[in-house]
Amino acid sequence: MSRRAFWALTVSASLVHAALTVPFAGRKDLWKDDAYSMVVATKSLSKIVGYLWHREAAMAPFYMLLHFWARVSRDPGVLRLLPIAFAVAVPPLVAIAVKPRMGERRASPPHC
């Protein structure tokens, strides 16, 4: 696959994802996981750090960003834009990380 085709496919995946999710972000109320994230993110920073230290350390960066994002608006559509932004950014970020390591090698079966 050419470099141009690779990046066209990568960016297209992100654009399609954005087109399919952003228009519908605010159409429903918060689900349980969204509401749970909001409960955690709207606490004081010291309470968030204490909570994350004991229960959700892997989600710390997300909850810290969501804490500040929730100050913009608590509208469900606006709250969902942060995770959507991360999801839309994934294909290009993975491509940036993986493409240089891929080279032009083709898959081959393992040697026995």
C-alpha cells in the first residue's frame, strides 16, 4: 500500500467515525457509565486523586481531563465530545506509532 493510500485510509476512518458519532452525541441522556464518569469528574481534584489512587488508576488521565471539560458544560452531548475526540484521534495516532515499524514486509507464516 502506498504511503498516500495508507494515510487516506487512516484519515478516512477518523472522518467516518466523527461523521457517525458527533451528530448523535446529545440525542440521549447519560448512560450509566457516562453518569458514573460525571460523578467522579465533578468532585474536587483532591477527591478525584484519592478515588483514582484506590480504584481507577488506569483511567486517571481521562477523569482529570473530564474534570475540566465538565466545567465547559454538563450537557450530555458536550460531555460525550471528549471521548469521541479521543476515539477519532486513535487511527492517526496508531498509524503514526505503527507505520514506521511496519516497513514494506509482508506477513508470512511462522517458521517451525
